[in-house]
Amino acid sequence: MTEIQYAGQDGIIIRRNNITICFDLYLSDCVADAQLAVTLLSKGPFDFMFVPINGHDWKRLRNNPMGNMTYREALDFCGLFILRIQNPEV
């Protein structure tokens, strides 16, 4: 049975057959920060985590959207959690 363990602005956490998946933090835009880490650490551990990446730069910031994490930021962030697989989405 699939159970939605959490669905909120920090993402969606699904549990099925003792596998816990966390994905789409902020439902498409995500920049790692301490508040997000604390929130998700309280809901883990996760077996899989999918985080959006495409980086951020001055062009995006000038036009208002901040963008997402870079692949290095995503790996550092995911490193806070015990995971079987880390898959930064491009």
C-alpha cells in the first residue's frame, strides 16, 4: 500500500513497502538552507531523494526566480540524509 507520509511546501514524502521517497522540494524550486534541512531531517530517513537542480545565476536572480541548487549543492544537501540513491534532477 502506498502512503503519502507528508505533502507540503517542503516536498512530498511517499512510503511504500518500507521504502521512503522524498521528491520535488518546494514542488520544483529549491535552494538548500538550514530550515529546509531541519524540516526534512525531522521527516526522514529516506531511501531515495530527488531534488531539482539547474543552478542559479545573476540572470535568473535579476528576473526574480532564484533558480535551484547546483549539482554540488544538491549532493552536499543530500549528504545530510541516509540515502540509497541520490538522483539530482536536471
